[in-house]
Amino acid sequence: MKFTIVLHAAPYTSQASLSALRFAQASLAAGHEIVRVFFYYDGVHNTNEFSAAPQDELDLVEAWSTLLQEHGIDAVTCVSSSIKRGIIDTREARRHDRQGHNLRAPAVLSGLGQLVDASLASDRTISFGA
């Protein structure tokens, strides 16, 4: 089965980010495919390079980045949601005259068309968070 995962929640405000991560891990372990993970609304905080978890807690931003890279999963962060929340890549940093960028690889900024495209290529689209 092919899944698209949409994450609407920030890493530490609810259980949603961890639940989505565990769902992705279990799906991959069962032989399913994840077409794309789409970070939307507050879910874009899961791609913030400047986020740092305490040493005794799971670093969800790192965990997402590692999972996505290890399995070659396409990861898209909603550009509108990201810019509003201060998460930008190098191109947006130049465009908005900012000194740095903080979008964590392998995620890329793009629009809602990427969510529609992934949903069309998937058997199921699963959303986590409000």
C-alpha cells in the first residue's frame, strides 16, 4: 500500500508528531511505501533545523530527518505555513532579506499542489494533528 502522511502538529505540543513517526516506521517495516510526507500548518516545526530537544528526550526533528533520509522519502514543507512560522530555505531567506535559513534537510519548501499530487499517487492519505 502507498501512503501520503500529512502532519499538522508541532513536535512537542501533542502526541501527533510522534504518532505519525511511529506510523511511518511501522508502515515501512511492513513493506508499505510512503509517497510523501507533507508538513502543514504547525507541522512545519518538525523541519526546523534550529529546534533542539533536551538530551533525555526524543529529538523528533532529528528522528523525522533521519527516517526521511534513510528511506529516501520525499518530504515537503508547506511554503506558506513555513514562512508565517519563520522556517525558510536559502531561496526564501534571500527573497525576504533574512540573514540565515533553518529548513532541515531533506525537506523542501513547496505548495499544496505537492500534497494533491502525492494524494493522487497514494492509496491512502493519513493526517495527524488538528
